[in-house]
Amino acid sequence: MKKNRYLLCLLLCSFMLYFAVPRLSIFAEGLEGTFALTWLAFALIVIAGNLTAMLYSPKKAVKKRQQFRVNKKSRSYY
């Protein structure tokens, strides 16, 4: 369930970047340039955080299946 949320956040962030990057002027002087760089930095932090959470989330279902297989293999009848 959480992976769906991370994927949704990634899609929304990429959608916002798609519309915002052409309108942001990075090389502008003053407050406009600072705002553009800060906004892009926060967007990259959001993408990195969601990717990290999605890739490094624990996989509980796989562990249970592997544990079941180990128990099943340990039974042998002679």
C-alpha cells in the first residue's frame, strides 16, 4: 500500500517539474534566481526521498514465503 503512495508522489512531483522547469529562470539575479534554485533543490529532495523509500522498503511477504519453503524442505522421510 505504501509503494502506491510513493509512486503517486513521484508522479505528482514529476508532473510539477514538467510544468515548472520551463517557467523557472535559474540564471536570474536576486530573489527570482534564489527561488528557482531552492524550488528545484526541494523537488530533487522529494524525488530522492520517495525513490529511497520505494526501493529500500522491507519485503515482508517474500520473507514469509522463503521461511515456509525452508520448513517444507526440512521434512524428509526415510
